[in-house]
Amino acid sequence: MTGPDKNTLFPLEHHKKLCFLKNLIDDPKIKVGDYTYYDDLEDVQNFKKNVKYHFDFTEDQLIIGKFCMIASDVSFIMNGANHLTDAITSYPFAIFGNGWEQAMENKSYPTKGDTIIGNDVWIGHNATIMGGVKIGDGAIIAANSAIVKDVASYSVMGGNPASLIRKRFSKENIEQLLKLQWWNWDIKKITRNVSALTGNDLSAIR
């Protein structure tokens, strides 16, 4: 056996509050890698509601890598939430029409691009990820944190706004892990190495 079927929605038999997320998503602007799971205290369909302000007319994407762990009530605030910040007012007159359409002529609302979550990222309960943020591979986001800027790989972040708590490994080991990219291995190789991957001895990996 080589682990659960990556193409099943509910990989745990008789447990419908954890899903392999890519098999739930039907939005072409959300891309999710294999084996990434979402665990919800109520209903996994809540994930779709927690990707907020992701309007049809915005171009930004939410991209989530492989083997990520996303807890209940994690919110992604996409670029559709943005208002003007360097104008006299932030009020979005143009969206209401009726003579206000010209308010944004030759102007545009700010955008920070795609929101990108790397591989093997753990995002704790009720965390908020702001639009355009990039979270590196192997990062951990503490519960109730607000991520407002990019997160380096293998960093542990927490707070509101979040700040660095610690690095998970030495600089040398982080460099080695980023070269290793175990999440891209053939599933048979991953299965052979699950004991090593859940330890901390890089030399044990075969």
C-alpha cells in the first residue's frame, strides 16, 4: 500500500470533516496540490466561504501546494477586498453605478497578485492570510494569526500581525530540505521514507 487515494474527497473512512481539498474545489482560480487536506469542525464546504472577496472580475489566484494542512476557520482575504488607500476617500463609489461609474476612470484598485501557499505548510485554526502573501515551503502558521507579509520557508509565525517565532531548522538543513523537495517524490518513495520524514535525521532518508 502507498497511502490513501489522492483522488478521494474523504480519505478517512466514516469521517466527513476532513477532506483532500483539491477534490472539493471547482473554482479555476483556486489550485490545490495532492494530499493537501482541510479539516473543518462543521462542514468542509466552509472552505469555499472562507476564500473571501475572490470575485469573478478579479484576476488573482489562490495557489496551495502539496501535503499542506489547513485547519478549520482559516480565511484567505483575496484582492477583491482592497480599497484605495492614497485617495481622499477609500469609499468604492464606482461599484454602485447610477452616475458614480466614472469614479474609477483611469484608476484601479490596488492588488498584490496571487496568494501562494507552498508545500508542507501547516496553517492553524482561525488564521487569516491576506491577499498577495507568499508562504514558503514547510512553514507553520499559529492559530489565530494574521499573515500580512511573505513568510520564509520553514518559519514558525504567530500573532496579529504575525511575526517570526523561530526557524524550524538550521540554515544548512533548510537549504538541504528545499533541495530535497520530498513532496515531489514518487509516492512509493515517500511511503518508503515516512518514518524518516516524521523524524529529524536527514541522513535517514533513502
